[in-house]
Amino acid sequence: MNPISPTQKQATPLPDTKGQGGDSVLRILSVLEDTTVDGPGFRTSIYCAGCTHHCPGCHNPQSWAPEGGHEMSVDELMQIIEADPFAPGVTFTGGDPMQQAEAFTALAQAIRQRTRKNIWCYTGYRYEALLDMPVQRRLLQLVDVLVDGPYVAAQRDTDLLFRGSANQRLIDVPRSLAQGSVVLWTRA
């Protein structure tokens, strides 16, 4: 795990964007069902709009615009998630879900209440920064695995599991919160 060097650009924390119409609406680019690239096993991956990190070499720059995609309610997304009995997990990605933290928190709460699916979340923010961001921390507390940190093209490694550059970490969030320090996720 390589921390971000002082010369690498850090994203500026933003106030939460709730989406048009309140915290139960998200800006979504696409929903992919039964994908295997955004975490272990078959997953429902929710690609959100909006990312201020603008990582050089980003694989999804079309996700940067916060007004991209279309609005979807938590209920609409839950219909898709619950209709897929083969996907044991849901992945929040994008874009950066932490930039729609209130709406993704509502979605994560619904997933927790109505399913037994695990939740992975990709973000350009570092885990330690999210701990100091109250709105984002509420979402973090509902996530099982956080893939943190910006994509750094100079650290690109195609052999890494579920991430693109060596600075990004797969963090076991419940264990990390309980221990008070980062615990990396390991495949069982």
C-alpha cells in the first residue's frame, strides 16, 4: 500500500450532492447485473454520475459530469437488486458514490434491511479522509469493502485484484472500524 505522495493531487471534499429531488434519488449512468469485475462473485454494479477526482487515465471519464446519466430512486434500484437472486453482492462505483453519499446511504440502508447482499464501494477518497467527513462516514459504516484512493496511472497494475493501481486498497470496513485502523480485505 503506497500512500498518496505530496505531489499527487488530492480531491477536494465536496458537500454532499443529494441528487435532484432529495436523498432518495441518485444520478445513475448504468446498472450492470451479474458482473464479476467489481468485486467477488456475481454482482449488481451501480455506476453513478459525478466525480471531481478527474484521475489521469481514468477508465470511466464519462462518469465525471454530475449531471450525467439519469435519476433513479432507491425503490427503482432496489427492484433491480432484489430481482437478481444470483448476485450475492452490490457494488457502488462510478463516478464517485461518496459524492452522492446521502442518497447512497439511503440505498445501502435499504439493501441492509431488505437483503443479505454484501456492499462494495469504490471511491477516489482515502479511507482516513472519509472518517473525518460526517455525511460520507455514514455511508462508509454500511459498506463491507471499500476500494479507496484515486487511480494513479504510474502505479497501474493489471494483475491487481478488483483495482487498477497499487495505491488503491481493498479495505474490510467493519473490521477496520472495530479495530481503529485499516484492515485489508482478503479473499476467503
